[in-house]
Amino acid sequence: MKKEILTNKSRFGLYNLALERIDECQTSTGGIASFPDVFEKICRSFSIKKKEAWELLFMLRDFGMIEIVPFKGVIVK
């Protein structure tokens, strides 16, 4: 994800930080961040459990910031 997009969404505070952490997990093939990598990064960064990380991912999806790919991972839009 381009840095300009992240700076434009800086008003979201912790959501922006979560997007940056997810973006760090993305691979060069298809830009999909695998679920294990996302959960490791999110849970450690925010000291939350996996269930709470799922809630965060669904919230970001509802805001239109990410796309959840079933059985694969997450794509930051």
C-alpha cells in the first residue's frame, strides 16, 4: 500500500496503525497478508486476543479499508 494513502487516513488513529501493521505482512505475490501473519502482528501490537483481532478485521472490512479473502488472508485497499 502506498504511504500517501496511509497519511490521508491518519484521522483514524489506531485504525491507521492497524492498517500499517497489516500492510507490513503483505507478500509480493498478490498482496495478500496471510491470516497467521496478520494475527501475530495485530495481537502483539495491540495486546489483544485472536477473537478481538477478528472483530477489528471485520470492522476495517465494514469501513471499506481491507478485503478479507476466505481461507487466504487480508488485502489492504
